[in-house]
Amino acid sequence: MLALSHPSLQDCRRLFLRNYEVLINIGVHEFEKKGEQRILINVDLFIPLAESTPKADLLDEVVDYDFIRSTIARRMAQGHIHLQETLCDDVVAAMLAHPKVRAARVSTEKPDVYPDCDAVGVEVFRVKPGN
């Protein structure tokens, strides 16, 4: 993974959500605006070890996985999205808003668009400014 080679992430732990399957109103074509499509969402969060190494084995010492899922759910609740790029950009910005997160990678895939490939999708990686 290219993100792991970024110099500011060498002291980080990677927290991830893999193939989170959601049904969402997404797309620019008229037929896409009439119903939901299946989307797979992947998220990697990079959190400094100093911010994510528990001393007392307590959940509040780390970033909770529920943060990732609830952040995605809040974005989807805002209504129809035209582009996967918009969805990725919105989700990565929300992930970076968490004070412990230094960097984030978000990808989305539409697995049902074409019969001759696994999926079409978009990925974005961002490091919080100043890192």
C-alpha cells in the first residue's frame, strides 16, 4: 500500500474497515436516480501510536470502529450523491476531522455496473495539513 510509505505515517497504527456494503442513491444517469445501488466502501485511518496505544485497555484510548461506520452513515443520510469522487472526498474530510486521525484513505466501488469486471471505483488518500 502506497500510503504506508508516506514518511509522516511511520509512527502510525492503521485502523481499517473493509468492504462495508451499503445501498445508496448514487449516480448521474436518470436510471441511477430512481433507486439505490450497492456500494462497497473501504477506509484506512492512520493514527499516531501515541494516540492509539491503550494503557488501560479501554475503548476511549483508541479510535472506535463505530466512528468510521457512523460517519459514513451520516454522509449517506444527506441524500443523493452524483459522483463516487464526491462521496470519497466527503468521507475522507470527515475522517480527518477526528482529532486523533493523521491521514485517511477512502475508496468506493460499484460492483454491479459492468458484467465483465469486478467493480468500478474511486480512491482518495489525504494527510491532515501540517503532517
